[in-house]
Amino acid sequence: MNTTDFNKLNGLLSKLESAANKASREDGSFRKYHNESVATLRAMRANLKHLEHGLRTANIVHA
């Protein structure tokens, strides 16, 4: 893996989060039943940054 792979993954997570936020605003049943999943999605982006940093420290991911 390299930095480009993490950027692509972060971009995909961003698109998914955006779609989920839109669905939450427009569809009450989505908001009711998938609220926890949307929160998990937000946490995934933060965890991805920590994971990338750890892999760089271990010299597994290169710029």
C-alpha cells in the first residue's frame, strides 16, 4: 500500500458518508434504523488516519 491507496479509500469513505448523511436528512426510516451505522462510518475515517500513521511508522506504507 501507499499514500495514494489511503487517499482513494478516504475518498470512498467520504462519498459514502455524504450519501448516508443525505439519506438521513431525506428519509426518516433510514435515520431511525441506520443512525448507528452513520456514526460508525464517521469513526472509520478517524481510525483510518491512525492506522495509516501506524503503518508509516512501521515502514509498511511509503509515500
